Amino acid sequence: MTGFPAFLDQAADEFWIISTGHSTTGLDAIVEVIDSKVRMTHPPEDLVFAEN
């Protein structure tokens, strides 16, 4: 599981984090792995994905 954030970084998904007002790419920006648990750091309703 330690390589999972790096795997997510490979995708170029652009999205906004509503609560912070920041745009970013790569889901690794909102996912953390602790031991063997994967957790999103922001709830899905806090994200808006850009259409490509």
C-alpha cells in the first residue's frame, strides 16, 4: 500500500478542493495511507472535478 499514493499521482485528474479554494492534479493530494488503511483527507462532496 505504500506505493498507492505514487500510483494515484500518475493520473492527471484536475480538481478543485472547495474548502481550500485550490486547484490541483493527482488524487495523491487528497489520499493518505497509514499502515494498511487508505483514507481521503477531504470528503467527496468537497471536490469538483474538471472536465477534459
